[in-house]
Amino acid sequence: MDKNRMWIIGSVVVMVAVIALGFLLGIQPQLAAVATANDARVAVEAANSGQAAVLAKLKSDFAGIDDLKAKLVPLQTSVPSGTEMPSFVTQLDALAGSTSVTLSGMTVADAVPYAAPVALAATGTADATAGTSTSTTPLTNAQITATTFASLAVQITVTGSYGHALDFISGLQSGQRLYLVTGITTAPVAEAAATETTKATVPGDITATITGLVYVLVPPATAAATAAATAATPTATPTPAAK
């Protein structure tokens, strides 16, 4: 009886051991693999969801690409990626004709890196309540820098009546090409000074000299190359003085 009981107990122990060993060697790895697969599936579904949202946004943006291209055209004319001086001269000739002035001179300086405008000095106009002067703070943009923009100083001379000269200056500031007026000087045209360049003048005509800036967009590749060249330029090390 005791011997049979020992066999039964031994058999039970062996079966439990077999089941435990089977769980460890067979079932548990499968459960772990299933859990890993579930985690991977969840991650893939999340990634797919994100990609679907990006794709939907791209489709939405592409649907309006024609409108964006239409808006880009006048911007490219206003600030081109090259100097485009012939086109600018054509614009000035047309403006001079429409405002009844004679375009008698134009000079263009070399392009220089863009410099952000500085705040204007106080105008001296006192505030009625605070009793202080006011100054003007110019608008700036972090994307407009010396590596993305360049400016060219352009001086334009026209001859005509004072009113027509003002019309020319107004059209110059609102024309297709962005032109920032930085200074204006006028002088009367002497009757004897009339030449073939200025054509016929009448009493009261003036010569207006307008100074200002036009801007050029620096292509990203050029800007990156310039920045890389600047970073790669070695800094001169002072030579120690001889003792």
C-alpha cells in the first residue's frame, strides 16, 4: 500500500514537472513571442496613423499648389534670385513714361550682404501726456539675414516737374521690384542746362536724385556654401613677439 502510494506521488510529481518544463520550454516563449508581436503591431499601427496624417496634409497642400505658385510669381519679381537689372531698367522706363519724367541717369553698386534696418532716432515730437520723444522700430524677420538676402544700392535721376517727380517716386516704391527709398534730393534745372538727355525742359522743372536699395534673394545652396567657407576660414594666430 505504501509502495503504491509512493508510485502515485512520484507519478504526480513527474507529471507536474513535465507540465512545468513544457510551459517553460514551449508555452512561455510562445506567449512572449505573441506579446512582442502585439507590441510591434501597435507600433506599426501608430506609425501608419502618423504617416496617414502626413499624407493627408500633403494632399491638402498639393491641392492648393497652383494658388501658391500664382502668389510666388510676384514675390519672385519683387525680390528675384539674381540682380535682374535689365528688367528693372525696363520697369523704370515704363514708369518714367507714365509719370511724364525723363530718366536721365542710373548707377548700381555691387551687391552686399543684407543689413537689418536700425531704429530711427527719436523724432523730437513730445508725447502730450508723457512728455517724451517717440522713435520708430523697424520690422524685422528672422528668416531675412545676411546669408539669405543681398542688397544693391541704386541711384536714379529723373527730370521733370516737381509733381511728376513725386509721382515717379511713389510708383517706384509700389512697383513690381521692391525698392527702398533712402534719400531724395532735388535741384532746379537751368534753362541753359537742357540737353538731349533731359530733352525739353520748362521753367520750374527739377532734377530729382533718388537713392535707395533693391534686394536679391540668395539661393540656399549659395548661402550654405558661403557659410561653410566662412566657417572653414582659419583664424590668424598672432606671432609671439621675439624676446
